[in-house]
Amino acid sequence: MYTYKTKGTCSTQIDLELDGNIVKNVKFYGGCHGNLQAIPKLVEGMTVEEIEQRIGGIKCGYKNTSCGDQLAKAVREAYEASK
């Protein structure tokens, strides 16, 4: 299990697991309840690279980041830490 402390979002933490570069068991803490249930279901089984390409860089309103963008950063950080 890898824990990432988010920056600049309503959610405060993301927990996730990796199987090589495959992402699984994503869990957000805090934030918009509906979105934070949907995102983990949508990214389950995707690679780190797929998540970065699809949701990295997304902004939420006036913020420079979003929960999806923070997840893209989290999976990359977790992957690099696992090497």
C-alpha cells in the first residue's frame, strides 16, 4: 500500500497499490464523495502511464490541480518508489 498526501485539493490523501505498473485498490480520503468513488473504479487495472495520459493535468475550477491530477502524481510517485 502506498500513501500519497494530496496538495491543493479537497481530498487529503490517496492510498493505492501497484502490481508492477498496474494500479489497483485506489482510495481517496476527503473531497467530493461521488467523484471519489467513481475515479477508483475507472482507473482500476490501468497502467501508471495510462492514468497520467488520461487524467494528469486536469484542473478543478480555479485550482491548478484536481483529484485526478493528484492521482496521476501519486501513481507515478508510487511507481518510482517501487523500483
